[in-house]
Amino acid sequence: MTYTAVPAMAIRNPQLEIAGGRVLSGELSVSGAKNSALVLMAACLLTRDQLRLRNVPPLTDITAMGEMLSSLGCQVVRKGDCLELTGDRISTAAAPYELVNSLRASFFCIGPLLARMGMARVPLPGGCQIGTRPVVEHVKGLKAMGAQVTIEHGIVSAVMPGRGHRLKGGRIHLDCPSVGATETLMMAAVLADGETVIDNAAQEPEVIDLAGLLIAMGGRVRGAGTPTITIAGVDRLHGADYAVIPDRIEAGTFLLAAAITRSAMRISPVIPEHLGAVITKLEEAGCVIRPDGIGVEIVARQINAVDLRTQPFPGFPTDLQAPFMSLLATAKGTSVITENIFENRLQHVAELQRMGAAIRMQGNTAFVEGVPRLSGAPVQGTDLRASAAMVLAGLAAEGLTTVRGLEYLDRGYAHLEDKLNAAGAQIKRVSSY
Ligand code: UD1
């Protein structure tokens, strides 16, 4: 494998030490979108030609996806922020358990593998810290395209019966607008025989980004970004050179870093429409936000309580619920936050309480009564976005906060402490034994 991995952490059990209470200034730069890059990488399985992706963030999840694709026979080479992926010699349609288990998103390979090889064997990804995360909709859609799918011994085996092994276009109605199912089925349908219509599709920007790549590869995709996506299958796809969109969740986290430290900053690049619900809530809370070409400027003084409910795009994103809760823990008044997407995504509440946040829970709803000052404490990030929430709380807290759980944080934030330190934060990565 010629893949240059992001170096594993050189120190054991690293943690972040954050000296809180500093105002930030200047600019925070946003990397390419993790969730987009992961699925775009899987699209290399759809062609024998080289796929060149630009603006790919240096994250451990990207490394893991590279390893998954390498295990299937793809060549994956990183050159700076570019990834060159070549799937001309796919040697197996069977994905290894360890890799799917460590990176849920690698299950998405089932769609392109089936489209290209007429068969795929991919372990069920299982649940994770935030919930059970089923793949029922993915499987249902593949069946609607003629695949025979069995699940035995924890492995999903999909095969296209008959000669030619080509999937057939079909009509698919998703029971919920699953992002992963929509992406998996788009990649399966793009090489199918005939037209596929996906109803109640996810409308997330990452779905639109995938459609952009598939079109650049010669695919015929219409309607991405709306609830109905129509894909006319083509015989073959070719290579492409494509830039990943900026990471809207990282951008949102940075806006919240500015807000929680009551700072005036610029965040760039940002596509404001990708953050509509988040920007609206920040404005409701009292921030002034102004798009300025490729970025946005934010000025935060007093923060007032706001209510929010997570929803599929264009609603408020579940991935920013925990970071936004950190902000509201410091707001004037009581906010009501409801998590509607994942059943176990409020574990950060207990950690914020350790820092002095006044939060009461009722089912999937948190009542957050703002306090004048959080107080620094040792805390544990329980998943990727919960870890980011802890970092934000640490930036605002009085005294020292130590955040553990960096194995989550490093999956989704590239050089987070370096970026924040350049803007005036005081964060050190240290080892603990
Ligand atoms: C993607 C994102 C993740 C984000 C999530 C929701 C990636 C790599 N990850 O995850 O960061 O938090 O979207 O925006 O892009 N569901 C079912 N049945 C299914 C599939 C999903 O009921 O077959 C439900 C899930 O339990 C959940 C909801 O649909 O309640 C959303 O899940 P989904 O959109 O599939 O999330 P992912 O694609 O896994």
C-alpha cells in the first residue's frame, strides 16, 4: 500500500489541557468536510480510472477509509491535501470486519462494490456511542434494485443474480431520510440498468457533493438536495478531479468557539447555506453574523437562551447539538434542547454538569439554565462531537480543563488545538499515564 497514513499519536492517552477564559481573535480556517470526503473516497470503487480528490482533511477517519479501500485492492496515495484513488484492480468484494467496525462509514462501500462487481460482503457496522444506527434502509434499497441480500453471522452479503451482474433501476422510498442510505443507493444506482428514483432522500450538503462528483465522473444524477433524487444508470464512469466542500460541522464548531468566548472573528471558507439553521440560532442568541464572500464574520457579546431541536437537513444538525449546548450552558436564561436523531446523544450532559453547567434532563430533552461561568474540570469526550463540546466549554471555563477522549476528537477535527491556539486560545496536548 502506498498510502501515507496520518501518523498515529506519538504519545499514549493524550489529553488536552485548556486554560480557559481567553478571548479569541483573527481567523479560523475550515478544512474539507470529513463526511463528504469519506463517501467520495468510496466512489473510487465505481471506476477503473483515477479519482483525484482535493481538500481532503488529515483525519484518522480518512486514514481508516484509505485502509479499507486498500484492503479491497484500490491504490490510495495522499499528496498534501489531495488523495489519488485508483480502483482498476479490485481484488475482493469482501470488506474486513475490523475496518468496518472501526469506521461505520466504510459500510457505504457496499453500494459501489455491488454496482461494480455484482456482489459485496460487508460486515454489519453495529452501533456506536451515539446510538444503534441501523442499515435497514440501505439494504431495502439494494433489494429494490434487484440484489439478493442475506444477513448471516454479522455479515451482509449482497449479490446480483443472473448474467451480467448489473443492478436494475427501481423506485425506492426511504422510511427516514438517512444520509448513509441515500449515499449508498446513489452509488449503487449510478451504474444500474435503467432509472432509479429515491424518494424521501436525505438533503444534506454531503449528498449534493456526492452527486457533484458522480456527475463529474459521467453519472446522470438529478434532484440531489431535494427529497427526490433521480439517477439514470450509465454503462461506465470515468475518473475525475474534484474538490471536497468545506466542513460545515467544523465551521459551526468554530462559530460556537467565537460565541462561547464572546469574541469577534472570521471563519473561512464557509458556505452559509450549509449552516442556515445554525446561523439563525446563533443570531437568535444575540450574535451578529455577516457573510463576507468566502467566509463569515461573527461578533458575540451577550448570549441569550434559545430552544433548538435536531432535525435532518435543512433542520438543526445533530452533529452540532453537543457543541451548541456548551454555548447555551453560558447563556442568559433557560434553553430547551431536544435531540431527535440519535437516541444516545446526550452523554455530554453529565460532563458539562461536572463543569458547573445547570442542566436537567427529561427523556431526549435537556433544560439548560445558563450560568455566569463554567469552571474548569477533568472531563471525558464520549463521542466525536461531545469531545468538541468539551473543548468549547474548556475555552470559556474559569481555570484548567483537561479533555480526554481525543481518539474521538481526532476523527473529525484536523489540528484543532493548533487552529484555536493561533486565534489566541491556550491549549496543550499532553500525555497521561
Ligand atoms: C451521517 C453522518 C453523521 C450524522 C448523521 C445525521 C456520515 C459519515 N455521518 O450518519 O455525522 O450525525 O448522518 O445527520 O456522513 N436510520 C434508520 N434506519 C436506517 C438508517 C438510519 O432508522 O436504515 C435512522 C438512524 O437511526 C438515525 C437517522 O436515521 O436516527 C439518521 O441516520 P443516518 O442519516 O443514516 O446517519 P448516518 O448516515 O449514519
